[in-house]
Amino acid sequence: MAATVNSSTLLSHPTLNPSTFVNGEASASSFTTTTLFSGGVCAYRTSEASHTASLKRGNVSARLTVPDHIRKPHYIYSTLLPEISSEYQIHNAEGIDNMRAACKLAARVLDYAGTLVRTSEFLYQQSVTTNEIDEAVHQMIIEAAAYPSPLGYGQFPKSVCTSVNECMYHGIPDSRKLQDGDIINIDVAVYLNGYHGDTSKTFLCGNVDDATKKLVKVTEECLQLGISVCKDGAPFQNIGDRICELAAKFGYGVDRFVGHGVGTVLHSQPLIFHDCRAISYRQ
């Protein structure tokens, strides 16, 4: 069967692992390399990280509430991490319209969250915390009569993922203030009218060093290149191949993060590997 690939399959999540957010703390707290993903592609550089001090966990506040009238995904009633669905989600015309609405909302929320980061660039003494970003995102989503998809997903305690510096993904918002030179990936997902929209982007805070700026820029270019090869009947492996080729030109490698199907289920097949070395996983 020839599957149609579209940009939604590139919305990035790693292969999910509950240890990523065990005990309220993101798992990736210290690396010898700088690792991040921007706009759906994860890359790393092999030089020393510009931030010599490892990221410290802050205080995690209580879980926010969602009004009763808002439709909620089924997984919030379980403490188990959902399995990635093995079924491809093929949407009819109504489903595509609902997907479009959910994705547009997620994009608006992500853009708004990014303005909070940019605002903090000039107000370091009064910089926002990742918890304040979470609160703002949560409020915007529920005002749109939607549910913040991360909240309660496998016991995830917050409404958005905020991954700062060396934290690779699924970072939990806490009391830490953004600092001059930080980078932060904000991963927004919403559940609207029974459909999920899912997107993320890495933002720069203040005076980020040139090496890290370059890394973020190249990962964004990798995303656009991956999207450009998507067409009906194109092998999924083309996406990872093109991403790796461009990353290699700048001396970067690509970690085994994946895109995924999205719709009425948040994570489903097909998984879209961004790593061209993942030969055994190719379609």
C-alpha cells in the first residue's frame, strides 16, 4: 500500500518511554553533547556544551484543572502510558477538517508561547518560568474549548512540554526561570473535537552563542527539507535520508527520534524515522 505522507507525520516525538518523565523529572539532565530538537528534527553536536552547568530541576507545581464541559481523551482515566497505536489513521473529509482545526489551534498556542520566551530576552531579572509558560498555554487551550493533550498522558503532570538546553524532550515545566543564552523547545498538543493537533519548536532566549544558533538553524532547515520530499507514494525513508544528508554537511548527527501518525489517537503508526541509519526499521 502506498501511504500518503504529509507534514503532520513530521511532528516529532521520540519513541515514547515512561522513564522520560519518571518522578516528575525529565530524564535527560546531563549530556556531554548539546542535544536538542527544533521544529521536528533532533540533532546533536559533538563539541562541548556551551552551558557547563547541568540543568537543575525546579519545583513542580500542582496539576492544573480542566472544566468539566471540555471533551477529554480516554487516556486521562488511566495511570498507564498508552501504547502507540498500530493502526494507520486514514481521515475522511470531516476528519481532515477537524485535524486542520486542531492543528491550527496548536500552532496559535505555540506561537503565543514563543512570544513569552522572546519577551523574557530583555527582562532577565523578571524572566518567565517554564511553569508560567505552562499556565499560559493551559489557559489559552481551555479558553478555546480544547484539552491540553500532554496533561495526564501516562501521568504527565503538565499541559505542555518545555525542554531547556540539554533536556532533549518531554521536559516538565517547573519553577526555573529562563536565562540569557538558553534554548527551549516547547511542545504543544491539543485535543479539539476528538482530534489531536501536535507541534513543537525551539526558541532562543537572549544572547545564545553562535554554535547553538547554527545548530537550531540547521535543524529547522532539515525539517523543511524533510517536508519537501513528502508526496503520495514516496518512501518514508526518503525523509530520514534527506535529513541526515543535510545534517552531515554541517558535522551533525541525528538521533533516533520519530514522527508519528496523529488524529483521534495522539500517537500511532506510521512511525517516521529521521535517522537514515535506522536500516532495520525502514519500511
